[in-house]
Amino acid sequence: MDVVIERACGMDVHKDNITACIMTPDGKEIQTFSTKTVFLLQLVDWIKQHNCTHVAMESTSVYWKPIVNLLEAEDIEFLVVNAQHMKAVPGRKTDVKDAEWIAKLLHGLLKASYIPDRNQRELRELVRYRRSIIEERARQHNRIQKVLEGANIKLGSVVSDVLGVSARDMLDAIADGEEDPEKLANFARRTMKKKKEELELALKGYINSHQRLMLKTILGHIDFLTEQIEMLDQEVADRVSSHQEDVARLDSIPGIATRMAEQILSEIGTDV
């Protein structure tokens, strides 16, 4: 095997520890480090002391991310390798051998997985987290429907969105103890006033105290999630502010709104 890289480090990364093997013209050295930050800093210092120019590791779960962040800050070239590719290599029975084998393969035989730069990685995490919160808010929306159906309140049969302005006022009043369908229907606004008679019929139900509590709790949770989504919207918008042309081009495609455009940028970068 021709030596392409004189000073290389291979890492076998786990949740609680990292086994690293440094190979130089002077020989090899193997150490195990805890994944706590103070020990990761010691690991990076150890790599720098040996003047390693390249580091390779498996792309195991998310455990590689803090290591990559530190290596990136020190301008040390790194390769994050597909774990399935590494598992296909026979003859490795221990973590030490894993680390040593990765270090050997680093000499021209490893193909790195694509790792976006730190700004894109952070944007990707924010966008994915925002999407999970939006999905959670939708689940809470469905729970409201179930509570209303359990109380035989057919608000969803009259209004298109039970969290619209008028319907939300009605739900808040129900959660606070209002039972009179006529008073509840009076919260209707604009065109919704034309459906007042339908609303009175739909709002006549049998809601118990536990259902009121559930309704109040769910509405409060939805408000909290909405605040979090708005905060993340602003953070994402700030991070893509220098790429508004890219966002606008994507947004112009039918079926793609601003949030979807931002998600695409976070996944593929700004070369769109």
C-alpha cells in the first residue's frame, strides 16, 4: 500500500468514548478518550502535537459532529466515512483495530462522505427542528378535533379552520366554561356571521370539565409552539438573508413557499 499521507489519524467513534490511532513515519500510537468536551480538546491537542494533516472517522449517528466542529476550527482536514463501507471491511474485532484500520485506509483508500460547511449544518438543524415543531402543532390541532368530537361539538363541520380567528375565540370561551351556544356563536366575525344559526346548532354539545381542561391545555401548547416557530422563522430568515435571490427563485416555483425554499437551501446549499 503506497503511503500518500505521512501523518494520519483514524478514529472509532462511540457515544461515550473515542479510540484514536495516529500513524506517522515514526510508528503508530493509540489512545482512548472520553467524549466529554474537555477530553475532546485533549484529543485535538494530541492530534496537533503529532502534526497530523488528516483525520478519518465513521459517520456514526451524530457522535462525529462535535469532533468535526473542533477539527474544523483548527483547520485540520477530516474525512467522515460511511459506516456501512467501513463495516464491509473484514478482519476488525476490537475498537483498537477499527481505529488502526481506518488510519491505514486513510492513505488513499477512503472516500469521504459529503459534509456541508458549519453554516449550512447549523441552518439544516434549525430548519429540520422547525419542521418537527410544525408537525407537532398539526398533531395538537388534530387533538382539538378529537376533544370536540368527544363532546359532540361539530364546529369543524361549519368552519374550515377550527383555529381561525372566530373559531379560536369560541374555543377559548368554551375552555373558560361558556356553554351557551348563542353566546358562543356571537364570536363569529365577518362572513362567518352568516352561519350563525349553523354555529349555534354545531356548538350545542356536552362538554365535561376534563375536556375543558384538555382544550385549554392544548390551545396553550399550540400558542407556545407557534411562538417557537416564529422565533425559528426569524433565525432562519436571518441566516439566508444573503441568499434572497435563491429563495425568491425557489419560491417562484408552483407549490414551493418560502419555508420550503429555505428547507431546500439548507439541504443542498446555495448553488441552486
